Amino acid sequence: MDGVVEALGSVDMAGLAETVLTDIVTGDPRVFADPAPFIKVTDLGASSVDFTSRAWCRAGDYWDLKFDLTRRVKDGFDANGIAIPFPTSIEMTRAA
């Protein structure tokens, strides 16, 4: 599994998010211990903290692992109160 990016809305949650990501990825038996998974903060966006995670597995496990981990990360973030920022827009109009 390669190149998964998770964005957080708060720098304060970065440590917890890294722990949650690490626990989820390393807890899956399909993920190889060697090479070890890569889970790091890779960017500080305008309104997010971005993580990249890379985990190695058998080629035949790739897609199921990718989808399973993506769902588990979402569930793990929700369970720990970690919010993922989604774009919002405000439309303003002036009365004629």
C-alpha cells in the first residue's frame, strides 16, 4: 500500500493521529514488518496537517488492504475525535 494521505484540521491532534494510524497499519497481519511501514507528517497545509503512510504487503493483498485500512483509519479517527477538514464555501450576494 503506498501513498495514502490523511489530512487533519488541527496540529494539536497530530500526535494522536500518528498513533492511531500506526496502530491500525501495524495491527493488520497483511502488512509486512520488514520493510517497516512509513507513517509521517509530510506537509502542513493552509488548514490541515497531512500524513503519508506507506505499508508493504503481498501484491494479491494490495486492494483489499488499501480499502480495509482506509475504512479503519476513518473509524479510528472518529472514535478518537479526530476531524478531517472538508472544504467549505460561503456564497454572499448583495441585494439589488
